[in-house]
Amino acid sequence: MLPPFIIEQIRKRESEENARHEQPRLELPLPRAPRERGGERPREDGERGVIILELL
């Protein structure tokens, strides 16, 4: 078993290493999608069609 101060040093080095490799991130403001004229979105729970294509 390693002494607690050794474990703390290992954790510190790992966090410093991760911080060096971490790239900065920038979130862009995205425009909101315009709503449909009816004011409602189409229902997602409706039946969906299935197409089977046979390629020869």
C-alpha cells in the first residue's frame, strides 16, 4: 500500500496532465428553428413507413 502523500502526488500529476491536453471549447449560439404555421410540431409517435429494397 502506498502512503497517502504519494497517492495525492499521483492524482495531482494526472490532473495536471489532463489539464494540459484539454482543449478549450466555445459554444456557438445557434438560431432557433422557425415554428410551422400551425403552431404545432408534427407528432413523432405516428406510424412510420418501411421500404425494403432488394439489390441484385
